[in-house]
Amino acid sequence: MSVPEILVVLLAGLAAGGINAIVGSGSLVTFPVLLAVGFPSVTANVSNTVGLAFGNASAVWGYRRELRGQGRRVALMGTGTALGAAVGALLLLVLPDGVFEAVVPLLILLACFLMARRPAPPQTTRAVTRSRLLLLVAIAFAVGVYGGYFGAAQGVILLAALRLLLPEDLQRLNGLKNALAGIANAVAAIGFVLFADVAWDAAAIVAVGSIAGATLGARYGRRMPDAVLRTIVVVGGTLVAVVLLVRLVL
């Protein structure tokens, strides 16, 4: 890559890291940039996942206070997420491009609707039963499959589901979302390193940018009131869905 291309990829990684820490759709920034500088689609996808995994780790560290007391949830849902991400990464390597393109925008819009429709869902006032935990693990698995396959706005979908089913404030749920998204990206990244063609120069540049961006995103995102964070998630998720729909039509 040329120096201007390196700078563009670095800035894209910076933006994606911050977006992932707060909302969760940073791939829509870095992936098109990697395509634009000349990487093939699958190579861009796997290199993007490997690079952003480091930013995810930075976001989890930034939200470590919000994750206190949630170790059991991370372990249970993280297991489902890890298994799903492994399946998703495998699907990326064996299925034709664009298999899930028609479904993903609808899932994101549904998540945004649920987030906007219920500022304080009544479900969150009830005890977290074993059946609800099993449902959360199943959701984590399903979102993990998507995260391993592509992952744009997986954080929006996760956060909407967590908010409906867990009695926590939005910042603590965002910390849990970051942990689960980080697990999904880490598992997929390991699979890609072992079995796919990673462009290490691109992955390294995205990693550097996303670490810095996630650090900043966590620092300022944690201070947002729940209402502001909820608005950002809804608006950001809706924009992602619109972008994906436009791509699908064009």
C-alpha cells in the first residue's frame, strides 16, 4: 500500500474502533476502505476481522468497570458466541458472497425498532430465569454466527436483545455487548489466521487504528446517559441498515 492508502486505512480503523465500542458497526467503515485500496472481498473481510479484534479487546478493557459482576453471563453467553462465530467463519470461507445480504438489514431494523419502542422494557423488571438465560445463549450463538460471517452492526442486534432480557442499565449491557462481540471477532480471527489468506499489512494498520479508536470510544461512551446512548444506537443502526439495503438494491 502507498502512504496515502496506509493513512486512509489507519483513519478508518480509528473510526471503526470508536464506533464498535459505542454502537457496533465499525466494519462498515473499514471493510469498504480495504476494498477501495485493492484487496479482494474475502481477503478484505478476514483481514478486517483480524484487525478489529484488537480494537474489541481495547473496548472490553475500557468497559471493565461495567463488566464487574457479569462474569457468569460472559462465560455462558460467550460460549454460545464462540461456537456461533466458529460456524460463521466457516460459512464465510465455504459459501458464496452475499448469502445473508437480504436478511441482515431487516434484523438490524428490528433491533432498532425494539430499542426505540421501549425505553424501559417490562421484561427487564422480572428475574433472570434459567429459560431466559438459555434464550440469551441461543441469541448469542445466532449473533455469533453473523459476527463470524460479517458482523456489521452485530452490536446493535446484541444490545437490543440484552436490553429486552436483562435487568441492567444500558452502559452495563454495552459492556457485555463489547465482551461478546470481542469473543466473536477473536474466534473468527483465529480461524482466519489458521485457514484463510490474511493481508497482514492491512490487518496490522486496522489493529493500530481500532485500538486507539476503541480506547477513545470507551472513554467517552461510558459517560453518556442511557437516553443519549440509546438514541445513538438507534440512529446508527438505522443508518447501517439503510446503507446495506442501498447496496443490495444497487
